[in-house]
Amino acid sequence: MHFLSPGRPKGLLFGVLLAAVPVLAPAQPALTLEAAENMALQEEPTIARYRERAAAREEAAVAAGALPDPLLITELMDVPADRPRLDGDEMTQFKVGLRQAFPRGQTRTLRQERGGLRASQAHARGDDAERAALNAVRQAYLRLYNQRRAVALLEGNRSHFEELLEITERALAAGRVSRQDVIRAELELERLEDRLSAARAAEADAESALARWIGPQAARRPLPDALPELALPDDNGIDHHPLLQAQDLAVADQRRGVDLARQGYRPEWSVELTYGMATGNDMDAPDRLSAMVVLDLPLFTRNRQDRDVAASRREVYAAKHDREVQHRTLTQALASQAARWQRLRERERRFEERLLIHAADNVEAAEQAYRAGTLAFTALMQARITYLETHLDAVQVATDRRMAQAELLYLSGATRR
């Protein structure tokens, strides 16, 4: 009777896993997480969209601060109705002039400031899109790693279950075990094959999810043997999160809107300068210059200016509420992910320091007891199943811990490792 003995962990979570699974030389270089991150940032259109939107708003802000275009005025006046000729009357004149309007108060400055604030909002949204893209590609990468390791573990342990089936068949022929033991061995082998099929399907799903960020060809590349480590989350909380920065800028934008509405109490005015000349051939009248200033009079403000200011103030309150909602959402997510990350760290340590060792000891002891005839086959089978399940769980916990850490980095920490 012969079994492949599982090695003990050597202080690393995947010592046994990597020793048990043969590693073939990849035809392509391994895809590191850092390489996947770089590809995702280069190819992600959401980031480019916000950058372009910010640039557009910066251009619009400059335009918003400019004076309106001047108006060219041409006028032919006092043409006789009974004799419509340009040179037929001493009163007929031709005028040409310019009119320049000047918006109310600080309207141009405030519009330019609002445009700048909206451009800054787009930049903040772009920063969040970059963080979100990094988080998403990390999640997809780690999920694919988990599925590929699960497939490797199941394939690596299939020979053990096949060997157990052969042993029970020989033992049945010798009359040492019952038919039920053979059926149990066949059942567990078929269950492993089914799990392997499901794991391969999950691997294909994970690969397609990663391909959304880096392309299908890159997603098919092999991954490194070791799980990547991420930076530790910062302790700054969410105060510097781009989404909160965008909300703060939105509040400032609406406050400028209140100031802009207040400009409605100030008059809008324009200046007009014209040059006129008589058109008669025999007229010796001098050419004439005219200047005019036009002011509107905001006298009746109750149903217009007052309402505009009140509406703008309401928009400020609404923007503040939006900011509070965003703050609460991020705070709740941060607290939840921090607690989950801490629990997963404890579980990962438990697997590394105790569970993997106990699983290996359990299989070794079960094999020795079965060879000595003091252990039933079902107990040996259960020891082998427990060994496999423990390693699958260890990979899952280690991956989940890093996925939670990636979420924390999105919420509070640095964007890059």
C-alpha cells in the first residue's frame, strides 16, 4: 500500500500547495498584478472620459469669464416715405456704431469660478475612476488566481483519490473491505471530477472578468506562483477620498451659484457709440457722433431675484446633504471592510500556523493506522477529503484577505502598491 505523503507547511501558507502541484514552464511570461494594473489604467475609458470632461470645463470656464461679443449697428433713418431715395432729403442719415454689453456685477468672475470648480469636480471623479479601476482589476486578478489554484489543487489531488479507489478494489477482491467502501471511493472520485469541472467553469468566468480590464490575450497568461501582497491600508479614513472631494467642490459650486443669483439685484448695462452722416448730395450738414448708456432697473425683485437667490440656497443645502450621504456610505463601507479584513487576517494566520499542519498530520496518521489495520477506510477517505478541503479553504481565505485589503486601499489608502 502506498500513499503520497503531504508535506508540512514551512511557515508559508502555500508551501504544501506548491510542493504538491507540479509547475510547468509557462510559454508566456507570468502576468504580475502590477503589470495588470498598468494595462488596466492605460485601457480604461472611464478615466479618460473624466479627464477630457475636466479639460472641456476648463476651456468653458475661460469662455464664461469673457465679455459678450460687441454688436455692430447699422441704421438708415428718416428716409422719406413718398420719395424713398438716399439723397433726396436733408433729414436722411446713415449711421454705423458699436454696442458693448456688460453683465451684472461680478457675473463674469463668478461664472468663471464655477467653471473652474466643475473642472475640479471632473478631475476628482477621474481620480475616483482610477482608484475604482485599480480596485476592480485587483479583485478580478485575485479571483482568477484563486480559481486557478483551486483547479491545480483538485487536479493534484485526483491521483490520491484514484489510488484510494484502486486500493479498495484490491482489498475487496481480497475480502478485506465491503462493496460499500468501493462505492464510497467511486463516489468521492466522481465528486472531485464534478468539482473540477465547476472550478474550471469558474476559472473561465474569472478570466473573462479580468479580460474586461486588460484584454483576453493578457488574461490568458499564467500567473505567478505566489499570491501578490498589497500595501497596508492607511489610517487616514475617508477624509481624502476623491468622491468626498468632488462633493465638497459641488457644495462650493452651489455657493458660487448663490453669489451669482445675488448679482441679479445689480443692473446690467451697455454702452453704444454711433457715427452718423447725412446722405444728401447737396447737404453741408456735419457728421455726428452719438453715445448712449443703457441700464436695466431691477426694481421688482420679489418674484424674480428673491426667488432665484432662495432657489440657489436650496441647492447649497441639497449639495450638503449629498455630501453627507456620500460620507456615510463610505464610512459604513470602510468599517465593514476593515472588520472583514481583520477577521480574514486572523483566519489566514490560523490556517498557516495550525490548520494546514493538522491536516497534514491527520492524513499521515490515518495512512499509518489504515496500513496497520486499526482504521476503517471511511476514516481514511475522510482524512484525505479534509486535507483537500483545508487547502482549498486556505487559498480562499488568503485570496479573500487580499481582496478585502484592495477594497480598503480604494476607500482610504494609496492607489498603487
